[in-house]
Amino acid sequence: MLAVNVQTTDDTEVNDIISKNTIRELSANVKSLTETVKSQGEILKTVVDLQKNATGSDISHNSGTQIHSSSQLIETQGYSASGKVSAGMFPHMQTVSQTQRQNIKEGKYINLVSLLIPVNENQSDTQQIEADGSILLLKPKDHRLQRDLSIHEYIEAFNIYKNIVCEFEDRRVELDMFLQDIIEMATKFKGNLFYEYHKAFAKKVAAIKLTKGLTVDWSIRDEKLYSSVCLGRAINTCGVCGSSLHSTEMCNLSDTSQEKQLFPTKAESYNTVF
């Protein structure tokens, strides 16, 4: 039994020695791997720095030959090498006063006539002497602001308004639909009824924006307002057949009417007094 115990003890010591040696070898391998990774990282960093330096030198070397062609390419797209742009890049930019542009942005009511008056027109101040001897400067009232626009003037002014609105938010389709509705009113009804509807609608929209803070969709017709403005108004009818679906020029009987005036019938000729 003693011999067996001695043998077991010897095996245990041998295993301990082997384990310790294995751990030492593993530790040495890990240390070596760590140093290798560290060395590779330093090598990679050096390579990256060399690439950066090489790229920078290439750019500086080629900048003199490429800057002219690059400038030409950029300018053809509306930009220049100096960071400036071409005015042609902004076809819908409108030249109105800063106050008008700000009022449109805030959703206030805009008299479309004011958008057709040139910005550079400076009206002279008028003087009003008060009872205490002080002088009050007043701007003369522009009579043009009180007139109604024709449909052609309206389209021009509303397009200016639409372009300014679209500088701040994309509502071009919505406003185009409103404009189409206005054109249909101008075609259907006599007079400037379309402009009455616009002014009433725009003032209502501005009031909703001011009191409720809500943005109205212009593409949706206000049926109640439309009825109150248009009810009982005279409509445009064909001068030949009386239809409201087409104008006199588009009537298929208009040619017959004109021929009748140019070439009267025999009965009409007999009744003609010379």
C-alpha cells in the first residue's frame, strides 16, 4: 500500500509541474500575441499617415491643373468656385419688400394689388401741422390699392404670392388648385366676382391663422362662402344659343350666325331699304 501511495504522490507532482509549465507557455504566448497586435497597430497607423501625406501632396500637386476645369464644371451647374451662385437657379424668386414677404410667411391677409406695385416706388411724405405746432408725416394713400384686379392681373399677382409662400413650405399644388377654381369663377360669372370671393376667403384664412393658429387648405372650396358670394349673380352665357357651358366664340352655331350676317337670305334682301 505504501508503494501505491508514493506512486500517486509522484503522479500528482508531475501533473502540477506540467500544468504550471503549460500556464507559463500560455502566458508567454498571450504576451507575444499582445506585443504582435500592438506592433501591427503601430504599423497600420504609420501606413495610414503615409497615405494621408501622399494624398495631400497629390492634391496640392494637381490642384493647379484641376482647379480651372473644376471651376468650369461647377459654374455650368450654377455655382462658382468662390461659392457664389447664378441668379438663374432661382426662377421663382420674387422681388417684394421684406415686410410683404414676412407678412405672407406669417399668414396675414395680403392685398394682391400691392404685389404688382414696383418695390422701388418711393412715395413722398406729406406734412400735417397739428394744433400744438408739431409736424406729423403721413404717407399719401395709394388709390391703386382700392381697385379690383382683372383675371389676368389676378393670375400674375397670385403667382407672385404663391412663389413666396413656397419659399417657406411646399404648397404649390394646393395653391394651383385654388387658382384653377378662381379661373373657373371668372369664366362662369360676369364681372369681378372671382376677386370678391378671393378677398373674402383670404381674409377668413388670415383670421383663422391669427385666432386659432391653424393653416387652411386653399384647395378646398368654402361652399358656404361661395354660395353667399355667387348666389343670384349673373352668369356668362353664349350670345348665340344662350348656353352657360361655352362662350360665344366656342358655339357651333356662331359660324352660321356670322354667315347669316354676311350673306342675308332672299327674304331679308327684299326687306332691305336702300
